[in-house]
Amino acid sequence: MPPDEAGASQSLGRVLPASELGVFAGVVVVPLLRSVVNKEAMRTSMLLLRCFVILSLRCGPAKVLAFTGTYGINYGRLADNLPSPERVVTLLKAAKIKNVRIYDADHSVLNAFKGSGLDLTVAIGNEYLRDISVNEDHAVSWIRYNVQSFLPDTRIRGIVVGNEVLGSTDQELAQALFGAIKNVYNGLKRLQLADNIEVSTPHAQFVFANSFPPSSCIFKEDVLGYMKPILDFFSQIGSPFYLNAYPFLAYKYDPEHIDINYALFLPNHGVYDSKTDLHYDNLLDAQIDAAYAALEAAGYDKMEVRISETGWASASTDNETGATIQNARTYNFNLRKRLFKKKGTPLRPKIVVKAYIFALFNEDMKPNANSEKHYGLFEPNGSIAYDIGYSGLKSSSASPTHLTLKDIYTRDWLSAYNMVHICFVAVVLVLTI
């Protein structure tokens, strides 16, 4: 069975750990060499293989990343009509969505994800930040109870500390954020989990003083004092800058000056940034590069920007501009297609964009604007809200008659994986003949 984003860790396409490289060499490479080279060449090839295995073992296993591929989803649960977490796991696996974020550490969800092969990021709510920021032992207790006790069967890959704290009016909470982040990371270190679990915090766009054109973006002055210690720390531990980016909201607040096609990844004239001489054909890329510009201006030009939330509302009873099923379908379909291309942005072309989509379900208990209730790719009963290539929770024995975007992505990944092994064998053969 070819590997996919919801596949088990034992699929054929997985990366072999160092401890298994020797087995691979003995079972696959050595018999092939024995059939084509003489004894002297065989001794040389065995020496090369031994060196390869020793170096691999010294390097050790790769650090586990919190994000596999480029596409993930936010599994919010502010609703009274959602399917059980077990059914949600079935839905995610059918949709081949591997990266999942939740907004707490609910144990019913963590239990449902056991053995699923899905990568899960949990969150510490804003209400816990003050306490954790002043007491590292409380951070350790939280991690033991909500993370360590579920490992390794539940693949918890990240902890989000707070949500959109900076830039809000709660200065006390802003003061507590860095201490909470540091104590959570130190807690992971004490429990020997820091190399396997990423620590992060997502930011709303109101941490920026301006964002147009992208190159002019900087952090707000009153935010920067709180932001710099966090960015310094994330630079040390290798965490990315997470941003909640919504072209829908930008368009909703300024439909006269923002082309709807520019917001929806449709053909348009785009936007030109004269300072960088870069052209933008979609608003999300411009929002990401604005964050890169702000980071660079603050002295963090090497930090990756990753999207923690993005999506488009499919309805609203408040007459919110642009909130239609057609627009939501167009945005999410084109976003999915854009992410599977594994491309960077105009300003950072070599850093592939990764994003968590908001959200898995329409949530009928979300507060604030009515559109907040209508971001889901799926209805609470598990059926699709609109068609972007997913089938929802429907029983069907029929085989697909066409390649989906994910099929193409998986096929190309497997081909590249096989090519690496073919090249390795070829190199050994050339060196030994």
C-alpha cells in the first residue's frame, strides 16, 4: 500500500531509521552487488557499505517534525452536534489529512487518536498561561498528564502555548506568554521530550503595524517588546513563527480595494512591491511575506513562517461580504492545490509554505461574527460542506477513477524515495567496477 498522509508508520514509503539501514543494505544491496561484481569488488563494496552504516548510526534518528508535508487542519469542537472523536479519526484518515491541531488537550480526543498514525498538536489555553509562566513544575505536571501519558501511541508532535496573545488588550497575559513558553520547553527537556515535540504560539495579524506593501511590514512598537524574547528563544530551539492569516477577513473589511480574485487564487493583475521588485498573484502569499519582512526588520531573517490558521467562511447571517459557499470552495480548493505544489513565496522561494486549514467542521457555538460558525470543510454529520475533493464519511467500495491532488503528491513522493535508493546502488556499483 503506497504511503499517504494518513498511512500507518509502517508503510513502504517511510524513511528507514539508522538502526534498520544495515538490514536494508544486507537484504537489498548486497545480493544485487554479489550478482554483478567479482570477489575483490565485493570486498570493496562491503567496506563502503559498512562505512555508510556506521556514519548513519552515528548521525542517529532524525528529529521528529511537528508538520509532515504541507497540509494540515484545525479540529475545533465549539459545537453541540459533532461526531465522536473516533469518527473524526475515520474521517481524517479517509481524507488523508495527517496533521491535526486541537485547541486543548481533551483526553477523549487523545485516546481516539491512539494508533491512528495521525500527527497531533495540542494546546494550552490562555487561561493557564499566568500560572505556568511562574511555575515550571506546573508545566511539567501539565505535560505529564496531557502529553507524556499518551505517548507513543498518540503521536503528539507539538504543544501550542496560548492563542493570539500579543496585540490584544490584555497586557498581563502578554507579559506571561514568554515565561509560559520557556517553562513548557524546559518541562519537555526535563521529561526528555524536547527533541520530539515542537513548542509554538500563533499570532494574529494585528501584531503588525502595517502589511501593505509586504516589504513595509513591521511589528507594532508595543508588541515588539514582548515579541523579541520569544523570537530569540524560538531561534535557539528551532521553532517557526506561526501566523493566523485570513484573506477572507482582509477582503471583508476592504472589498473596494482588494480584488476578490486576488484573495481567491484566481487570475488577476496582482500586486507589485516596488521595494523588492516582486509581484504577488494572491493575497495569502503577500500576507506571509509581510510576516517575513517584519521578522527581517526585527533581526530574524532566518525564521520560517508557518500558517497556523487560514480559511474562508461559507455563510453568514450578518451580510458579511464574500461569505458564500462558492467563495469558500474556490479558496480552499485553490489553497489545497497551491500547498501540494510545495512552493515558497516570492520573498522566500526556497521555504515551502505549510498551513493548517481552519476548520474541519462548521461549529454552531462559535461566538462573535456569524461567519465564525461556517468555516468547516465538513458538516457536523461528516458530510462535505462543499466539494474540494473530499468524500466525507460515506461508505463506498468503488475505486476512484481519477487521480486526486493527494494521489499525485503521494505518487511523486514515492517515486523520489525509490529513486534515492536506485541512485545509491548505482553509485556503489560505479565505485566498485
